[in-house]
Amino acid sequence: MSVSSEDDTPASFVTEGLLSGTRLVTARGFREVTALRPGDLLLTAEAGFAEIRAVQRAFCLAGPDTWPEALWPLEIPAGALGNRVALRLLPEQPVLLPAGSDALALPAAVLEGRGGICRTPPESVEEVVILQLSKGALVCAEGDLQLYCPPDNQGMPPGFAPPDLSDLPLAGLAEARALIRALDEAPPEGDALMLTQAALRAVPP
């Protein structure tokens, strides 16, 4: 992943963060992610409003010809994840899935092919925003959609950030794919995406 805190620094492509056009619930109502700044308050799923501590941005100048198709954004049709309107998510952006009494966030990429979710070619220029909170949390977006925002990395570059401080189980891409395969092979009663922490622990490493 290539990310910069400078608004005008280009990047080849990124795999997580929120694409321009995504709207989140703030203390001032719905606001588009590119308009958000440190100090703005986001509505979280568990702890009310949380302050944005830092904002990282990347301008990706690679279009569909040079952006690897495996890393293209995913088109999320209206209603597919409780979202009122269609939107796009990057493949490694954690998103909340129905999880019974437990919350579990999986990378968006594992949902490809479900509920009409599919890869979509990136624009020639994409703006990606990573909003950092004091503690990693799910934030409220369109409808019932909840997206994960990470903790503040205290100005350190990616890879040197402190450990995630959230209480939310976050599955890596390989782990999430293994879980989805296990559920497909022996889906539980009802919705095959009713995921639990117990199911995640049952997936062999």
C-alpha cells in the first residue's frame, strides 16, 4: 500500500481506505470523506461519536490498464450490505458483516460475487482517504453499513504504527477467505454470512 499524508502526493495504487464519494455519519450529518478533517466527529457503532485524530490521503494516478485487476475496487450495489446507495470499497477495506451477537470485520474482497458485488475498473485518478481515530472502530456510513477506521499511527509511516487498539475482531484476507470457504462448504442455518468469532477461531491456520 502506498499512502501519503500530503494531499498532492501521487501513489501507484492502494488496497485499503475510503474512496472519494463515500459518505459517513458525522456530528453534522452525512459528509463525504474528502471533506473530513482532524477534529471532526464520526459516529461509531459502539461508542457514540469519536474524534478524527489524523487524515492520510493518496491520489492514485493509475487507471485500469496499470492497476492490477486483483486490486480493483469493488462495486457494492444498494442494499447488498445494508447500504442505501451504491458505493465502492477497496479490496482490503474492512467492512462489518452480519455476525449474530458478535461483530466481525472482513476485507471487502471476500464478498466478490455475493449480492451483486463485483470488481469495477478504477478511474484514471482516485482519491483515497484513511481516517484515523484514537482507537480503531467501526463507523457508520450509508444505511446500516459500517466501515472500519484504524487508530492514529502517531505520524509514523505504514508498517510502523502501534498495534490496533480496537476490541473488534479483524480478519486478514487469507483468513477471511478460508472462513468464507468453510461457510460455503457447510453453511449454517439461515444466512450463510452470519459470522461469529467462534466460527473464525474454528478455521485452521
